[in-house]
Amino acid sequence: MLSGKTIVLGVTGSIAAYKAVYLARLLIKLNAEVHIILTKNGERFVTPVTFESLTGRKCLTDTFDRNFEFDIKHISIAKKADLFLVAPASADIIGKIAGGIADDMLSTTIMAAKCPKIIVPAMNTAMFHNSIVEENIEKLKRHGFKFVSPESGMLACGDIGDGKFPEPELIAEYVLYETAKEKDMLGKRVIVTAGPTREAIDPVRYITNYSTGKMGYAIAKECLMRGAEVTLISGPVSLKPPVFADVINVVSAEDMYNETVRRFENCDFIFKSAAVADFTPAFASKEKIKKKDNEMVLDLNHTKDILKKLGEIKTNQFICGFSMETENLIENSKKKLKSKNADMIVANNLKTDGAGFGTDTNVISIITKDGVEEFPKMSKESAAEKIVSAAVKTAGGGLYE
């Protein structure tokens, strides 16, 4: 996801410096070109050789290194960088940058860089909450620096509180958010519905379906990476939600209807990928229904049709619905596009290999009033990219004037 991107990773003198090794490895796995700048105090915790073995590039430590290629390293790397990440960042380097001090390789390079910058503080909790450090952080935020807040817990010194280095996977999400995608949805408000609903029969049993929410969560992440403000309305799933999404957890079809309709007026795009139950028990017992020898009949009522309601009340919102069929896929999906007053339908056939519930892949067809575009089997992340790109393109003159 970071192919063609250059990430400069600055590592300072914090005991958490060893975790920067794993962070660098994560970024390399995402296909980034990673350059390491290690401060003198950082070398006390991790050697340059460690990073050089990992990245295949010289670890930069000395501004006045005579063993150099014929360029000014802190300028050339600063120009090349797509993102500058300082992780872990000590109170010392935060103070230097905030004060405009450039007296080593890291501080001079970050001063010369014009790319987005992310700082990940890691230090003793008393230091982190020192008013001077807090003022320096606020000052840097005013100058456009982004921060990943440290976690709370037991620190290396034995103190308990804020200052713990966040998990490298979380930091990588911030890097992806800043650099992975063109921000063609910046300023747009998006709703994504995902997962199944559960319709209670009694306190023990419910009706549901096989949806895992993977497709909807992938769409939510794709929109976030493209700069959108995302509200994810999710049924019960076991997935970790995207870091920057506003997540609304719901259980029943009625819950999802209420939460979606209530927020619809203030959105620009909605991707209604949730597998909402079409039926709900006419009566939900407050007590567990006892097993009996005779057969049990369960009366069902229709749930509210969320997509139809949105189509009735929409003004200038872009509505993307989803259609899962077992026969007549395109024909049924075209009918749904028209009858629900949607702008786009993403369709797949449950019987197609690699499509359907619970898989990591999908086989989709995208239907708009302009025609049908069919795609081969791909990952759900790739399918999400196709879906969101098609929505942005189709919305074109309406939402992007």
C-alpha cells in the first residue's frame, strides 16, 4: 500500500527505540522505502547495523559524516521524503524542533522537510505531562505536525501513566492515512453500514446471517485513506474497526435503520453494505422459550427497508447499495438500482467462487445508470478501492463541482 513512498524514520534516545525496529519492518512490508536517522542517544539503545540490515540502506547518524555520496544528506533525504516520522520521540527532540534548533542529523533534516510530519512521544509520564513539553507539543501542532498519543500503562521505570510507546501497528495506520492514497474525498462525509443484524427470538436465540462485515470495513478504511470523514454503523462483528472511523455499534435491523436515517441528511456518500435482516420475529419473548415436543411456529414481520427509505428522502447524497443474489444477478440488481432510487449497486453472486460471506475475496459487478462493469476475483481491499473509485467518478458533477 506504500509502494513508491519514501518514509524517513527518526529514532531518538528512548528505551522504546527497540520497537522502532519492528515499526521499520512493518513499513517495509507495506512496500515503503524506509530511511533511518538515528540520534546519538538513540544509538545507546539500538545500533545502526540493526537498521541497516533491515532496510538495506545506511543508517544516518552524523551530519558531518565524511563517508558520503556527493550530496548534502539532510537536504536530499528531506526532499525525497513523502512522510517524516519520529518514533519514539524524546522530550529533547520535541523541544529542539519546537524551538527551531537544528544541531544534529535528525533535527536538521526535519527542519528541511516539507512533507507531512508525525511525532510519536515516548517518555516518563511526569516528563510527558510537564507543562513545557505540553506547550512544545501544542506549538508543533499549530505548525502542522501530527501526533500519535502515547498509551497509558506501566512504563520501563515502573511508573504507571501516559508515555508508553503505542503499538507499531497503530503507528503504521497513521502513516497509511497520511501517505497511501490521494485525498480525493477530503472534506466529504461518508456513512458505511457493515455486518449482520440480529433479530431476537428470546434472550437466548436470534435470527442472523453469515455476514462478517469484512467488505464494509474495507470500504470504510478506503474512504478514510482518501481523506473522508467516516461514520461506520456496524452490526455485531469480530473485526477491529478502522482507527479513524466514528463507529456506531448496533444489533437489530431497527437499530441500524434508526442510526442510518438519523445521520443521512448530513452525509455526502453512503455505502450500505450491511446484510440487514429482511425479517424479524413478530414477537420476542422476554423469557427463554422452552423446548416442547410439538412443532414451533415462528411468525415473522418485514423489517424496515433502509435503502428504499434513503432513496425516498435523499437530496444530493450519493447512495451505493449492495445486492447479493443466487440467480439473475445483473437483472435483479438493475431493478434494485431503479426501485430504490440508488446511484450505484454493487452486486455479487453467492454461488460464485471467491464471493459471498466470510471470504477475504470478492467478485463484484458495479451497476450504475451508465452501465455495468464486471471485475474478476480480488481481495476485499482491492474491491473496496474499485467501489469507492467508481462512486467518486459517478458522483462527479454532483458532489465534486
